[in-house]
Amino acid sequence: MEKIFVLDTNVLLHDPMALSAFQEHRVVIPMTVLEELDHIKDRRDKDVSREARIAINAIDKILFNASPKAIQEGVPIPSARNNDLNGSLAIFPDQLINHDTGAPYLDGSEHQANDNRIINVALYLQLKAPEAYVCLVTKDINMRLKAKGSGLENVEDYRKDRVLEDIQYMAKGYEHLAGTLWESVDKVDTLREGSQTIHVLNRELLPKAHINQFVYDDNDFVGMVRSLDEHKLELLDLSRDQLMHQRMWGLSPRNFEQAMAFFLIAQSHIDMTVMTGPAGSGKTLIALAYGLHAILEEKRYDKMIVARSTPPMAEDIGFLPGTEEEKMAPWLAAFEDNLEVLHGSDESPYSSIEYVKDKANIQFKSLNFMRGRSFNNAYIVIDEAQSLTQFQLKSIITRVGVNSKIVVLGNLAQIDNKYISPLTSGLTYLVEKCKNFEHAGIMHVNGIERSRLAAFAEENL
């Protein structure tokens, strides 16, 4: 069966290279989508306008040499897999659809939404090619409802960026074993490396384990996967009591997940730590405490770069007077709050905070202005990363230079990007893609430690 996929504008903005994701099938882009991309490419919204330009260039690369007739009928899309099953790309002149045929078209007049015209293209193709599988692909939930309600048989979300089918299967960075680990172990080799104890086990005991993952049981055993291959894995033996008594910049863990996060973030071989978890679980506080400890006590880094994703962050930070740091201050007040927690008991908290900010060289940055830069000898914290796409996160992480560490924080329950869900968030993508990288660590910090009211709100409201 021939498959025809009609793409909405938001698909190309979400993944500018989406054209290559439909394999041997036919991809149709309505003229209205090109018009929307044309308007978006000149916006002050730097991230979205950049993705619109990339999408336009990708379309032009395929169609630039084709005749007008070929463009309307379909031009082969070059295949990255070097096979003969190339798909095709066509531009559909939706302004030519005749609305007087009695077909169930939506009002496509210039006073109506562009969504209607895009839906009409799919309805037209479904009417003209009843034997084909015609599908509208859009990330707009309301548009999917309108298309279904208008009689379109097949409507889908864009799924190529999904790394999971259900968010409950996202890696947490630890695995709890019921009972005792050693009850299921037939053979173990135990090694001593200085003060460290290493257990070498059969990989079949923990088939889903990944590098730098914690493993603990009900009998107070705690280990971290140090290395693994197809046949065996090495567990670094840790003391639960010592984990709970760690201390960084006057801060100690209040629960076991925080204790594991303390240990993970402090490992020198880990260049990126991703911490997820509900509001009030202590993610930002842990990241800040370790950063101050590493910069001021260990002298490991020269500066701390702090950035945060907010709804207006995709737009310019404006022309109001003040430095970039002063303009960013309202969005990064959470870090000021956490500094107050760390230094609230000082004799002069305000003076202590200002001293620490200056001594640790804490710099507040807009995500828009991190592209093109290279951060060397820096400790970088990206907060509220759940609303970023995988491409935005990639553009930030590729800025990390020599002798630097990046900590990415996010809560998938607080996504404020209308085209992103927990399954398609860049944070979810990052967790799943980096969990097998030996220089990355993942930790889901559970438990609300902010207050009893915050815990109640997270669980019940």
C-alpha cells in the first residue's frame, strides 16, 4: 500500500531533518507550511527561526534542480541507508483545492487558521487516492482532533524522536533488588584496588544494568556499576552509611536518592550528570553545593555557568538597560534561593552570598547566547531542561570544553512547551542516549524535601 504523509509546520520545526524519517514513503508539504516557515525564519525567536531556516534549506537541497511538475508529483529523497527504497518529497499547492465539490473540507479562507488548509490537503489526498494510506503528521493535539473530526482516517504524532514507548521505563540511574543480592549469586570474584572493593559478577544477574548505575538491595548492600560487557560487570562496593554521611558545602543528603546523587556528581570521570525528579527533591541545591565545593575548595574549575529554560527564553532577553546577568536575574532567582539555603545561618547571609558569587565566578547566561561559545575549565548547570528539545540540548552540550562538567536538571511533570511531552522531551532523549556513556551519570532524585506542604502538593494536587 502506498503511504502518503502530510507534514505540519511544527514537525519541521521540532525536527528540521524530519524529511529523511519516512523511509521509502511519499512526503507531502502543503504550500501553507512553506508560507509559515517563511514567516517564522525571520522571527526574533532565535531557536525557532534557526530551525525554520534549516528546514527550508533541507527542502531546497532536495528540490532545487527539479521542474515545477516534478515538485508537485514528487522528487526522490536521497537515502542515507544507500538502498533503492527512496521516498519522495512533493509540494502541494493547496490554494488550488476546489471547495465547491461537496467534499468535507474545512473553511480555508484567509480569515481561517492555516491548520484548516493543511488538514484540507490531507482530506483532498484521501479523497483522490482512496487506496493509499494518507496520514497527517502533526505535534498539535488540537489539530489532530480537528482532522479526525473532519473525516481524516489517519492522524499521527511525529514519533521519530521518541526513545521510549512509556515514560515509566526511563532510566533512573539505580536499580532496587528485592531481598538480598547475594542470594542469587552463584559465583563472584572480589578484588581490592587500594581502598576500593570490586565485585565481578555474571552479566545475566543484572541484564538491564548500564554504566555508572547504582544497585542496592534490602540488606544494605550498595554498589555502582564500574564497567560491563556482554558476559560480566564490575560493581564498586559502597557503604550505605558513608553515602548518607557525605557533606558538601555544609549540605548533607536527606534521603538515599540524594546520597547517590551526591556521590555521582562528585565523580571526576563523569563529565555530565543528568538529574531528574519532582519539584523540591533537591536537584538544584545538590548541583549548586557541589559546584561551590569543586570551585572554591577543590579548585577543580574556574567558574560556574548557570542557565535556565523558561517560556520566554526562546525570545530575545530584550533591550532593557542592564547586563545580561541583570536581565536574567528574574529567571534565575531559584539559584539565589538555594544560595540563601546554603548560607542562611551565616552571621551576614547577604554578604556571604555576594562573596561566594564573586569568589566562585558565578555567571548567569541566556541559552540563546551559548551557541558558538566554548566553555573550558567551567562547571555548567542547565536548570529546567525538560522544556528543551533534543536539538537545543545538543547545541548546549556541544559547547562543553576541556576540563569542564555539565549538570542538566529537569522535572518532566513541569513541561511548558506546547509541542513537547515527557516522551518527546530533550531531557528524556538525553537520559536514554547517554546512559551507556561511561563519562555520563543519571540520577532520579525522589522524595520531596522542600516542605511537607510541597510534598502534599506534588502528590495530591
